[in-house]
Amino acid sequence: MIEAADRSGITAEQAATAAVANVHTVREGFYTQATNTVSLVEGLLTKTHPLAVKLRSLRADLIGNQNSGGTPAPAPAAKLT
């Protein structure tokens, strides 16, 4: 009985691992499509056009807040030319 429970636990763990990998693959696909769409709109309009700004915001929502502190990460430093 314990052996069956161990096998069942291993099977459940493998299924969970596969599900997580699938979620990551799907998210990467959505993010890639969103990035391509944002790039297209930025190319047709401008980076500062309200539609491009909104699309970048929506794309950021796809990946969620990556900072565990609960606050958004600071903006990257401006490049000096």
C-alpha cells in the first residue's frame, strides 16, 4: 500500500512538473506575440504614441510583477551618449 502511494505521489509530481513547464511555454508564446505586436505598432506609429504605451502596459501585465517586495521595479537608468 505504501509503495502504491509512493508511485502515485511520483506520478502526481511528474504531472505537476509537466503542467508547470507547459504553462511556461504558453506564457513565453504569448509574450513573444505581444512583443511582436508592440514592435509593429511602435514601427508604424511611434514609441510615445498612446496605443504603443498602452500595449507595452498590457504586455507587462502578462508577466506580472516580478519583484517579490510587491512594488514595481525602478525604471532603468538612462544611457549616456
